[in-house]
Amino acid sequence: MTEKGEFKCLKNLQNVDIGETIELNENFLALRHTAKILIAASLLLALIFTIINFKSPEVYAYVYIDINPSIEVLIDKNAKIISANPLNEDGKKILKNLSYKGLDITTFINQTVKESQKLGFLKEEDTIVITTVNIKNSHVINEDIQKAINDIKKTNAKIQIETLKSNEVQREEAKKEKHHLAGLSSGKKLKMKE
């Protein structure tokens, strides 16, 4: 209790007994209050900084992989997967067994092909259609997709691979027609329009 009758709660005072009088200058109390304010302000700034920097990665391309399982993959400028969406029930079965976030598109395509073969969706002489819809230019994306195609051809010489390129306008049109062409991904719809 202060001389003015105010109660002050002070922690971590050593060598002080109950009833003992101690002297604290006002700077000590002000410093403790200021420290609390600074800590709260730092936490608030850290939270704001985290929120500002935690924006979703930018989509540089959509890649459609059509075997029978059909999958839409969103990738960033470094050809890393942001997300993958199954476009049919078989696509769900494939994605259920793959860990893909942050994976490069080359590895993802190769794993998708292997998983499709394992589950019996892809036979030796079937065709894989890979459609790329570039939103922004990134040479890495096209190079990585070509690398995946080369890898598949090395181990599965009889599998046919078709590659298509499209644009955002055609992609949106293909999405709108979904109710007319049930079960087909935008990649296959784009192929049908040619």
C-alpha cells in the first residue's frame, strides 16, 4: 500500500517481508507499465505482419491431367502445386493417395500416372491428355511438364501423351459448359472444341 492508500501489486521483489516498507521511485512503476504496452504493441504488429504476408500464392497456370481420372492442378510461378481438384470420382481416388501441396508438377504428373496404373485406370496403350492454361508466363512450368512427359515415355513407351495449350477465356467457356459435358474436364472439353 502506498502512502496515499493505493494498493500496488508488484511481482518478483526479493528480500522483502510482509509489512516491510520499501521505496520505489515513480520511474520503476512507469517502466513496468510501458513494458506491458510495448509487449502488447509488438504482439499486435507481429499479428498484422503475419496477416499481410499470409496471402494465397498466385496462380500462374492451370494444368489438367486427363486419363480417366481427371484432375485440375493450380501451380505457382515455380511450377509448385498450390492445390489439386478432382474433376470426377476417379480423380478423387487418385488424390486421396497423393500428398501434393508444394510438390513440383513433374513429380505430381509422374505420381498421378503411377497411381492411375496401380488402380487400373491407365492401361499400356491408353492416352493421357495434359492441357496447360497459362495465366502468367513462367518458362519453368512448360519445362517441368515436358520433363514429366519425357519421364513417362521412358518407362511407358506405349502410353500416348497429348499436350494442349489453352487460354483463360477458353477455360472459362469450358467450365460454363460443364452441365452439357458431364464428367469431362476443361482439358477434354478444350480438345473437343478444336
